[in-house]
Amino acid sequence: MPTPKTDLLRGTLDLLILRALILDRDHGVGITRRIHQITRGTFDVKPGSLFPALHRLEERGWLASEWGESENRRRAKYYKLTPAGRRQIDTELANWQRVSAAIAWAIKATS
Amino acid sequence: MILLRSLFRNVFRHREVEQDLDAEVRAHLELLAEQHAANGMDEAAARRAAQIDIGSSAGLKDAVRDVRRGAWIEHLWRDFESGLRQVRRNPMFSAVAIATLALGIGVNTAMFSAVDAVLIRPLPYDDAGRLVMIWDDMSRTDSPKFFSTPPEWHEWRLNNTVFTDIAATEPGLATLSGDGEPEELAGRRVTANLWSVLGARPLIGRVFTEDEDARGVRVAVISYGLWQRRFGGSPDVLGRKVTLNDKPYEVLGVMPREFYFMPARDIDIWIPVSFSVADFTKWSWHDVHCVARLKPGVTVRQAAESMAALNLRVTAPHFDHPRAAVVTPLREELAGKTQTSLIVLLCASASVLLIACVNLANLLLSRGAVRRREVAVRAALGAGRGQLIAQLLIESLVLAGLGAIAGLALAVPVMRFLETLVPETMASLRLTLDWRVLAFSTGVAIAAGLTFGLMPALGAAQIALQDGLRDGGRGSAGARSHRFQYVLIVSETALAVVLLTTGGLLLQTFRHLRQLDLGIRPERVLTFVTPLFRYRAFDRRVAFVDAELEHIRAIPGVVNAAAISRIPLTVNDQSTFYLLAGQTNKEAAEQVALSRVVSRDYFTTVGASLREGRFFDGSDRRSESPVAIVNESFAERNFPGRSPIGARFQFGRWGSKAYWYTIVGVVKEIRDRGVAEELRPAVYRVHEQADQSGDEPSGIVVRTSGAATSIVPAVRLAIWSVDRNQPVARVQTIEDIVARQLSGPSQNTVLLSAFALLALLLASLGLYGVLSYAVTQRTNEIGVRMALGATSNDILLLFGRRGMLLTLAGLAIGMALAVLAARSMTTLFYGFRPDYVPALVVVSLTLVAVAAVACGVPARRASHIDPTVALLHE
């Protein structure tokens, strides 16, 4: 059973992963760390969510993966954005803005 | 592109992908541990923390696999493998399931191949669905569908509004001589438009033209079989002259191998019918087959109405009671009685399969309870309802697939058996497992798997998600699934009753056919045909026939020999009109009798019995006042309650020059028209006195003291000693003829009885299975009852009664259905009206007895349960 903390909307997690990789390639642990940083500690992505998401994005052709060496000379699988992935960020962003605006409206309307 | 690449990768490079994922998860674990260590944990604690972060690495990998493209293929494969594992894990259950399915699918596959060949596969004509046959409605002489006449064909062709064209064919036996031994050919004399009406083209050469037909030119179109057999398949057969009945005919064309047309598949030659003007006045010359092509947009029904009205108009000037015409689809004519028997057998085999499926559904429902824990564990591990159902269904499909494979092996011998069911009017077919049949059995297997798998799968998934792990499993779903199982039991019992009853009726019919009095003694009689086209002159013919009979009688081992115009018991309606003294011509036009011309000692040779008067004897010489012998049907129809001896009648022609025949004897019915055919009035004349008849006594019957076939070479020599060029054709014994005519009914009976027994066996197995499951499931309850004072007899009754009630319900429903089913099978009863009572009584007793055993064993087991053990049973 997924824990509440990582039970993000799937689109949100995809967007966060794509955003985390916008500057450079990174491995799974690095991506988790970056998401933690860019969301100021709000999101702590567990491997149980991260792994399926990474593979899903790769299947879609938005990420590419390769084996590389970490800072401490360990073997690690690195993910990077593909050109299609870069374009996808804009789409995901637009989606997210629509969703968050809608939710903001909904909350205002009920309170 | 991406999609295809990843699908390819996932499906075909599965191992690499898996290894990669494995490495990735491990690397991730180490990186996490490193991070925890960097945050100040010691190495062991960091590892533990990392492991906790990841959770179950198997679960993680599963989650990743699910997002891959082609994941469903992998699921399917996994479920398939698990299905195979289930098969191996429960060898008894699987063996029973596969065997039942193999039987069900096997017989259905074979039945379908026969149905496909006879009823579905396209006929060798253009747009064959638009082809019909036209017949005379001769209901007044007991033939609602009779051959039509040349003038009717002529009038119909000119005046009909519903057909693009109508073609006619007439019988035309011919002896082919010239190079090689003379050969008797089945031929047809046909109108030139036959080919255009059928939409059939020759393989090589051409067919004859209207002009050639009208002028009576001697030309012929031959079959592929004759071309290969007699002319070695050489193309220079075209233009060659062949000798038919001693006259030269030019071969114009050869029909393709798959071509055949009514009334038999083995017709070898087609020649122009060349009707003369005189032929178009023969309103009682009933030997024409008419085939017609419907105009676009016209239905068979419309054509039938239009043609019935037309023929009433056309025949009105010639008869007091004009006759209508009957229109039937060609396919129906070709399939004949086989159509009903195939449909009945297909229904029966489908019922067997249905019973097999019902049984498996029951077994799976029972087993579902056993597997409840396993399913519940899967559900707890996160398998969704859909996944559970898919998995259970795929297990059923695996069983069905294995059953189908075994079934195909079984189908082949059954198909060999069914081949002989293909009617003689159709091409000789070898039933094969072609793609149509394979597609059918695949479809049947899938349908079967879904049928017996769906309810148990739904049930199991339901139960698992509700209360699977809660207790030992006597949950609330029990009552409902029981009710469903009872419905299944009742329906399979009902189906079995239907099959048993109809099987019993067929068995009765067949026994009746076997015991039919043929009117002759069939054992040790050889028959053959000596075509008499060289003896057109009456006196020469009589002399030749007498001479050949005399030579045959001289052969050692021959008891007697005689001649007749039609071999007895062969399906043949050579009949003509008669006029009794005192009747008018118009009355005569509505009464027909079979006409047979025989040699003097014909009746003693075949072993017929005399009812009254005398047989022919030496005093019956050529005379202006000839004699005749009639059968009982003739006597009863025309002389009810009095003796016909001495009565006089004219036969076939009337007027001052026509002979008056005096009846000198009445013979007991001989089944001249065929073993299972209705009896008709018949008239026998001595060939020496039959100079006013066209019938030639070309059939020879020989009674022997030893095996009938042993004298065949001697017979040929005897005949050739009279005429060196005389052909001898269609050699067969009377027993052969009887066996061939009974082979259809006997096969129907054997097959339906086999299906019925199978159904009974399966139904009783089903009853046994369900009841013994109920006993196991209710052991606790039984314990409580016994502890509260129920005797073992009470328990026996409790379970026995349940089973017997189910059986009786199935029996009642089945009987009602059986009576309905039997009504649609009447053509299979060959005019015989079987008695339902004995069949129903025997079926009821059998079923109740079998059910008593099937219920008794589990019920006894229940009554012997030790209450202390039962109460502890979990």
C-alpha cells in the first residue's frame, strides 16, 4: 500500500522528475535529493514511487538512461532528459497550472 | 517508433531488461546506504535504513514491470505458466477435465467438418444460393415432389416470370465401348443451357450449344474422372469420337474435377437431350429434373408461389385435376436427409460439450473453495479483482487448450466414420482438418474455457476479496454458489435425458428398419446389369435374355437365375399409369403403379411369397391376352376386400390396340423402391409378353448355394459365351444393397447413442461430484445434527433426497424437451412412428438408477461420519 506522503498525483511526480533533470543528468538517489531541495522538503519521494515513474517516463521516450559512475566512483544508472522530455515539461506545466488553479478556485468556493 | 522499440525490447530481450533492473535496484540501495552513512549512521544501520526505504525489492521490481509496455503479454505468460503448474499439481482433476473436454471438442470438431462439407462449403456453381430445383406436385398419387415432364419444362421455360432460365436433365445410362473393356457409364441427357444456368465452365474444350441440342448432333461433355480413367488425362481427347451404345459421339469438353450435379456424384458423361416435338406432348413422361436460376431479387418463396400457379394453368387443359409445381433450394436437394441427421447430430454433440463444460464449471466451483486461501493470499499481496479473474480464466483456457489438442487427435477417426454420411448426390469428400475446421475447434475451445471458467472465476474473486483469510472458508457465499450448482445439475441432467430419449427413439427406428420384411430372401443373391441397347428388337432381346439365363443356370453353385427391369431394393421409381376395366382415361391419369418386367422364374429366384393365385409359369407365352401379377398394395387400393384375380387392366397405354392384362396372382410386398422407402402399388409382367412396354429386363439376379460373389468370373464367361461384347455392370449382392441403404440410419443411431451414453456418464459424474463436495463442506453441520440426535438414516435421507430431487427435476424438463426435439427429427424415423413410452420409461429408470448410485455414495459417506471427528473438522 502506498504511504500518504508519496501518494502524489502522478502528473505531479512526473513534472517534478522532469524539472529535477532540467540542468543535468542524475541517478535515482540524486533525483530524490533534488526534488527534496526544489520543493523545500515537502516531497520525499520513496523508491516505490520513483522507480515506476522513471521507467514509465523512459517508456514514453521523455527520459533516456545510461550507466555511469557516481561522485564516489560507484556504478549508478543515470537518467537525462530527451528533447521530447524537454518539450513535455511545458505541457506538464500547463496541465499543472490548470489543475492547481481549479483546485484553488474550488477551495475558495467552499470556504 | 519508440513504442515498437520498447515493446520489442521488453518482450524479446526480457532477460537483459530484467538484469538491468536488478542492477539498478542494487545500485540504488548502495547509493542510499552511502547517503545515510554520510549523514552519520554506522555502516550496518545505514544499510538497514536503505533497505527500509526501498521496501520489498521484489515488490519494487513488480511495480516497474507493470509500467513497461507489453506488460500484459508478460502477465499473460505468467498466468499461462501458472495455469500449466495447476495442471501438473492436480493430475487427477486435470486428467478428468482434459479427457472430458477432448471428448466434447473432438466430436464437435468432427461433426463440424461434416456439416461444413455438406451444408456450408460453397457448391461448384456460380452463386449457388440462387439455384433451385422444380418438381411436380403429384400429391394425388402420393408423391408431393415428383419428376416433371418434357412439356412442363418447355412451358415453364417460355412462360415463367421468376427465373433467368430453366435447364432440364433426363437419365441416360450409356455403355462406352471401343478401346478397352466396355464400361457402363452413369450419364445424363441434358439441355444445352444446363451449364449457363449452373454457371459451370469446362476445364478444357467447350460445352454444346442450343443449336447442337436442337439438331440432335452426337456430341458429349465428359467428367474429369472419365477423362483421367479412360483417356489418361490427355488433351487430345477433344474432338475424339467415343462409342456410346454403339453410336459415335464427339467429345467437346471435360468438366473440372470438382464439378458434379444431381442426381449423383459419379455422372461421367453429358449428352444433348434433343427433345423432339413429340416429346413435348408427353404430359405423363415423368423423368425430368429441372434446375433453375432465380432472377435477382426473387425469393424462393415467391418463385414457389408463382410456379405453383403457373403449372396449375399449364396442366389444366390436359388433366381433370391439374397439378401444381414445387420449388426447393438446390442445396437442400443435394444434402437430402443428411441435412436433418447432421443438424441433429451437431446439436447432440454440442449438448455433450455443454454438459462437459457444466461439469467442469461445477468441479471448478468446488475446487474454488479449496483454493480460496491461495486466491486470498494473492489478493492480500495486491492482486486486483481483474487480475484474479484473468488468472483464473487463463487457467481454464489452458485446460480447454489442452483438451482441444487431445480432441483433434480424437476427431480424425470420428471424421473417417462420418465421411460415409456424405450423401451420394454430393461430391465424394474426404473430411480434412483444414483451417476452417481448426478455426472452429479453436473457437469452441475458447468458448468452452470461458463458459466453464467464468462463473467459478467470478465467484472465487468475489469470495477472496470478501472474506478469504477470515476463516476456514465456510462463508456466506456457500448458499448462493450451491443454488447455482443445482441449476447446473438440473440442466445437464435434462440435456442427458433429451439425448438418451432421442437416441432410444432412433434405436427403435433402426431395429424396425432391420426387421423390415423385404419381401424376398436377401442372403446369397448376386445382382448385376447387362445393358440391352444392342437388342432393341423385341424378339432378339427375349431370345438373348433367355439364353444368358440358361447359361448362368448351368454354372455350378447357381440355384436359379432370373431377369428384371430394375434391380430390387435399389431406389427407383419406374412407374406408369393404369386403367382398370370400367375406368375412364381421366381416372387413369391419377393412378400409377411401379412397372417391372421379369423373367418367368423371377419370384422363385428372389424368394418372394405368393398371397393369392399363381406365379408366372411355362404357360405364359407371347400372347395378345397377357397376364400380370400385382402386389398387395395394388390389390388393396383397387380391390379392397375382394380378390383381384381375373380382373383386367391396361398399363402404360390405352386404346383399342393396347393389351388388357389379366391379374393371375398377388405377391407379398417386395421393397422394390428401397429398404426404408414407402410401399407403392406395383405390377409385374413377363418379359416375353411385355412387347408393349419400354422396360428392358437388363437386371439379373442369381441365387447361389455358396458365397454369392464367388461365381462372378464364371457369370461373366457365361454371358460372354452368348455375346462376346456384352458389358456386365454394377455387380453387387442384395446384402450389399441392404447394408448400404441402412448405413445412414445405422450411423446416425450409433453416433446418437454414443453421445447419449457419454451425456449420461458425464451427468452422473457431475451429480456425484457436487454431492460429495457438499458432504465435505457440510461435515461440521452433519456433526452438529448427529450430536443433536439425528440418526445416520436421517443424514442419508438429507443428502439422498437432495440429489434425487435434482435428478427428477432434470428428468421432467428433459422429457418435455425430448418430445419437442423428436418432432423436429421425423425425417430420421423413415416414416416409422416410434413409441415414446418405452423410450421414456427406460430412460427414466436408467437415469434414476444411475443417479441413485451417484447420490448414494456421498450420502452414505455423510451418514457414516463420526460426530466427534466431524465437530473437530475445520
